[in-house]
Amino acid sequence: MVRYFIATLLFFAVAVTSQSTWSSDDEFCYQGDDCGPSSPKWAGECQTGARQSPIDFKYPLVRKPGKVVDLSFETAGYQAASGFWVQNNGHTIQVSLTEELRSEGAMWGYGMEGTKYIFAQIHFHWGEVDDGSEHTVAGKHWPVELHLVHYDQKYGSFANAASSGDPKGLSVLGVFLSAGSEFDENLAFDTIADHLPLSYQDHPEHITTSGLDLTSLLPKEGAPFFRYMGSLTTPNCTEAVEWTVLLDPIPVKPSEIKKFHDVLDHAGVPMGLNFRPVQPLGDRVVEFLVRGADQTRTGGVSRPTAASMGLLFCTILHFLWSN
Ligand SMILES: [Zn+2]
């Protein structure tokens, strides 16, 4: 019992450290022998796991049509009319709509087996030049990759879901950003880029001068995406993530991507790059799928409607027809 209690305490210490505050004892970094991805600072499943993330998606070298599946969102919960939280935690820029990382945003659908995944936070991975995505497509990096982190609602929190031992305790939606033109607008990314904290912060900063609408980062109807089972991409690389990674990048202003190159770490040094190298796929299967007709709700309780049951029937027919 005592051992269990200590283990639980240790877990939360690590979880809190990796999420919000910096500690020199278990600091990891992305370059160098002392603290980089092949150093002991990347412990646990980072070294021993068999289903690690990120990976390279080789599939679209020959781009076949994907299977059409349901992927739905409670969109109202990805919108905060007044204020949001942002933090430079020394490893990334993390944004959430509530301080306690619990929102009403949720995703569900294909592969999620009747449960909903609650939106907790969004954070970014970038490079020193335009090669900062964690996942790659046919070996190619995009400039930035953002992760919308969700946890299975039955666990009540990110920390509980990550430590549950459930291989699908977490669901992360990965979205690539490409360098478009200065005329490319994205409501969510433009707002975050306007409030990018360049220096390390102990605690999330509450932005009160602007709301934040993250729905412009969610996949549109017909969007192709990859699905596979993997891990967190930061220590301890817990293998509890069902990944959904969109194939097509969102074009954003190059000047906004450039701002990330000025982000400093806890020591006041430019963070440089913060993506983990791709990991072996092993015997895992990567599915290439397409988001079906939009069933997203803007509020209310999850319940199948006549329309959604009709769509499900059509999707099954399509599946049977195409297989
Ligand atoms: Zn990430």
C-alpha cells in the first residue's frame, strides 16, 4: 500500500513536471548526449517501448483513397469567448482553455469504441528551420506540428488516463502547419502567435485580452488522416496514445512560424528544435482514413440521431462496397 502511494506520488511529480514546471533533476532536451533523445533523461518506455511515437507515414507515396469513417467533435468546447491560458514550459508552448486542463471540447468516433475523449491542451513542435514536425510523411517534415491532447472521459484527467495502463487512455490529434503566405489566416493560430510567450514561465499565464477559437484547427469533412497506436513523444513516452494525424497541413503566415524560432528555454537559451526523431513502426498497422460527413455538434449530449444512424449505414455500405 505504502509502495503504491509512493509510486502514485512519484507519477504525479513527473506528470506535473513535464506539464507545467521545470526541474533540473529530470530535465530532458532534444539535442546532445547529456539530455537528448538517446540519453538516460529519456527513460522508461522511451527506451524499452515497442509502439513509440512519432513515426514516418510511408503510405501516401502511392496515394490510395482512404476508408470513410466517423470523426466527431463537440466544437463549442474548443471555443473560449473570454480568455485562455498559455505557458512556455521550457519544452514547448502549451495552450489550454481552462487552467485545470478540463474543457467541454471532446472528440469521438472511429476506433474510440463508444467513449468520448475530453480536450485538455494544445502544444507545438517546431524546428530550427522549416523542419519541425514530429511525424513525417514519406520522410518529409512540415515546419510545425501541433498536438491537441485528449483523455478518455472515464479517467477524469490527463494524469489518470496516462497512468491507467489503457493503451487508448489518451487520444492525440496531430495537425501539420505549412509556411503559406502572409495572406493565410487561421483564427486559432493567429491568436496564439499573437500571444506567444518567448521566455520560460513557471505557471500558465492567463490571457484576458482575447478569446480563442480552436475550431479552425479541427479536420474538415473529407479530410484524410492517419490512425495508429503509439506513445507520448516526451519522457516517459507512455504508450497510451491512439494517434489521429491529419495528412494535409494548414497553411499559416511564415512570419508567425518564424516567431517560434525566438522561443527561449528555462535557461534563457533559444529552444531551437523540439521534435523527437521518428521511431520504428515495428509490427504496427497504420490506417489511412477519411473523415466522413460532418456530424459535429455545437453543444448538447452525445446521442445518435436518425441522420447519424443513416450516415453510419451509408458508411458501412461504402466500406463493404470498397473492400
Ligand atoms: Zn506533442
